[in-house]
Amino acid sequence: MIDLDGLYERFCEESGSLLEKITRGIAEGVVREIRWKESMQDDFYLDYETARKRLFIRVSDAELNRKMLEDLPHRVIEGLALTCHLFFVSEDRHLYTTAVTRSLCGDYGISEEELMEEALRNSPKVFPPRFQPLEERIRELEGEAEVIRISPQPGPKLYELTNREQINGASALFYPGMMEEIAHRLEDSYFILPSSVHEVMILPEGEGADPGILKEIVRGANMQCLGDGDRLSDNVFHYDMKAKRFETVDDWQQRTGYYLN
């Protein structure tokens, strides 16, 4: 599968003379995919005892991906779909993933629920979570970039949650016990801003942010900065530390009567 929308946007934004470079990149990607499939052992897919060690979860927007979900074991939580995937690292250290279909799950001889629970348990082992203040992440980027320097702006205390690979890292939010662990570290309930499928931003409730403004920020970023492949959700979510409840901000406000002017 090739993200032609993303490539087309890049072609429009950059010089048209880059067409040859873009098409060459597509061809190289296809070649890598063929070599990967040729290097895979048959039991990578077919033997469950081998495959289970490579299982992990991915999260995406359930509505945007409703057609794809028809063929995949999944679990929907507040409009977000958890799906099960397998990963493979090639000899040249490229990371490849593939979704587990209902047909493959049946070949494993396990239920879809058993598959999901195994993927949830295994995800933190193969893609450990990374939770840190956004300021620290900005400093890391400054260290990696030789030209661009980013100055943090004053404002609410934000945290980034992803995984160490920074690929499909938003799913770390659904690792067993992760929401509770974040609340314990922050000693507060918090808002979750789904910045992409690769990470989410965490904002402690005590920072006093207006939920309405947070929703505008997320929707604006989705429209201007992300393609459908990277977009997670237009919703902002909330985790209630006392109730141990994950829900959309709209549902949280209705349930608690909490509104900011």
C-alpha cells in the first residue's frame, strides 16, 4: 500500500522537478517490500506461537476506517479502533507491519478477543511506552537538528505519550494500566489531545485549559497538518482520575456539568 495522497501533497508543495525523485522513492519502496516478503519465513504468519511474540496494537479513527475494519478483529473505544498487527524487522533494519485479519485469526485457532488481549499484553514489551514533558522532547529535537532551533513558548504544561520507535505510538495510551499510571504521575485527571496516530499530547486538568479551545486546536491541526493516514481523531478526550474513566470531553462535560467560560 502506497500513500499517494501524501506524495501528491508533497509534489504540490515542492518543486514539480521532484517528480522523478518521488517516483524513484515509490519504486524503491516496492522493491523493499518484495525483498521483505521473500525473506519472511512461512511460520511468521502461520504459526501462532511464533506470531504472538510479534503482536502489537494500533489505534485509528473507527469512522474513517470503517471499511477496513470489516475484515479485521478490532475493539472500538470512544470512536477509536484498536486493531492487532504483526511486526517484522528486515536485515537492513527496516520495520514492517501487517494487520491480522479475521481469516488469519481463525487459522490461529483463537478467538478475536483472545487475539486482542494477547496483542495488548505484548505491545509494551515490543514497543515500550515513552512519556515525557514536551519541553524535553523539544530539547531532543534541538539536539538532533543542526540548523533549526525551537524555543518553547510559555503556556500550559504539556506531555507527550508515544513509544520508543515513535511509530503508531498513540496506541500506548491503551496499554494495560497506562491511563492510571499517567494519572498517578501527574497526580491529576487530564485531557488527551490526539495529535496523530504516532503520539498523543497529555494536558493535566489542573492547567485550567478550556475544552472548547482544545477541540479547536485539534481540529485545526488535523485539517492543516495531517493526512488521513496519520489523523487519529477530531475529538479531545478526558481521563477522570477518581472515576478511572476514559471518555470524550463532550461526554465528560455532560456527565459532570463541567464548563469553562
